[in-house]
Amino acid sequence: MNKRTFFELAEKLKEAFLWISSLGIHFDQTRIGQYERIISTYLKNIEAGIENKIQHDRFLAVCFEAMSFVEVFENFPRKHERVLVSKLKTVLKGPLFQEEEIAKGKSSEARNIQYELVLASKLNKTGLEIDFSNGYKEDLNFEYGGERIYCECKRPFTDAGLQKAFKESMSQLRKRFTIGKPGEKGIIAVSISRLSNVRNSSVVFDSPQLAVEAINQHITEKMRPFASLMDSKKEPKIAGMFCSFYTPIAISSMAGDLISVNVDGCIPFGKPGSESYAFLRNFSTEIDGWLN
């Protein structure tokens, strides 16, 4: 689990914006430019003792929307910044808020790629070497434990979209495998943030731990049905699913302060004792304890 207060996020975002600018990306007329102006105006007003609920709510909303840029800024491999620049130029074109996206339109492309960058950053943070040799024309692949791991990334908008994403990922992974070649595994990575909380509404919990337990339960409920659909004997190379959920929460003991929380879960497709189950369990435990 990752958690930050929104004021901590705002400070990190300042650094992230400077970094994006240092890459030669002009973002003044993009959503990042709007985020920067909204955050800057709000913080200046706070320093001047000016309180404005509309500005406050807008500040919280853009901080949450922009938090994934902090993940990329902190953890994306610097030696691959050349690849990153081309992706960021697309990512910056998205609408200001995720609720403004249209599932089948180009408006969702920015945040879809953004999710891939965030996942690549998380994996890089654990010491895994992401393979960008193909110019990042496909979703992620990397080596772990002497095996080549292919990862298809999806960001569905609805439960029906989640089922479609599952089927599509299965088909894409099969095409990426080499017939008869050992040492390959596939993972389906899914962000359910938009599906589960399209307006990024906050929920009040008594403690961060209770929030994480509730989110983990929600992830399990969303992902578990897909494990029952899998026959690991017929699909031994497809090990399971990763699931990410970003959401703002409020802690009752913190006087209304909001926290941005990211929880990652992992659902193995193989049965306990199977090779694919053991692989995903070991992998998830080693990188971040992502097993639900």
C-alpha cells in the first residue's frame, strides 16, 4: 500500500512538473499545465489566509488525478527517458478528469498509457529490468527468475468492460508466447480505479488499515471470478492477474484530511500447489506482497 496526504502530493507534484519540463516537454496548454495552475493558486491563497471551498475541492481533485505522475517521476528508469518522452506527450493530451473520458474514444488513450507507465515504474522500483527494446510498441515485458514475463495492461470502465479486457488480454498473451518455448509467463494487469470510483469520491474510514482491508476485499471480489474461469492445465503460461486501485480516503481521526491510497492485489490462476500458483505467489511476495 502507498499513501500520501494531499499536501505531500502537491509538494512532490512541483518536482514532477519541473522534471517533465526538463525533458523538453511543453505542457502549459495540457492538463498538466492546468493542474499546475490550480495547485499553485490554491497554495498561494492558503499562505495568504484565503479559504475557498470550491478551490479546495478542485485542489484535492487535481492532486489525486496527477498523483500517478509522481510515481513515474520517482521510479521510471531514467535510462529509458527517451522512450518515456514519446509516451508522455500522449499522456498529457487526456481530459482534466477521468470522469470526462469516453470508453471507446481517444480521450481514454492518455490514461490507459499512463497506467502502463505507472506499472513500469513500480516494477522498476523493485529492481526489475523492463524491456523497451521494441520501442515500447507492446505492453510490458521483463525477466524474472530466468523467465520472460509478458504483461498486458487494461483499464476497464465497467464490469462488462472488465470481462472484455480479460478475454482480450488472454488472446494477446497467447499471441506473444512462442509455441513450445519454455521459460515464458503471462500476467494480466488491470486498474479498476475508474470502474470502481469514476468521480474519485472519498470514503471515510476509522484508520488507513481498515481502508486497505476494505479495498483488498473489493479487489478480491472483482478479480476472483476470473480465476475460476481459468484452467491452469490448459493455460499453464498465464499465471494470474494484478489489480490496482487508486482512491482518495478520509480518516475520521485526522480532522477531515484526505489521503491518497494505492492498493495492489494479485490473484493467481493456478490452484495451490501448481507451478503457476507458486510462481505468482513468489513473484508477488518478492516485489511487494501483492497477493490477496
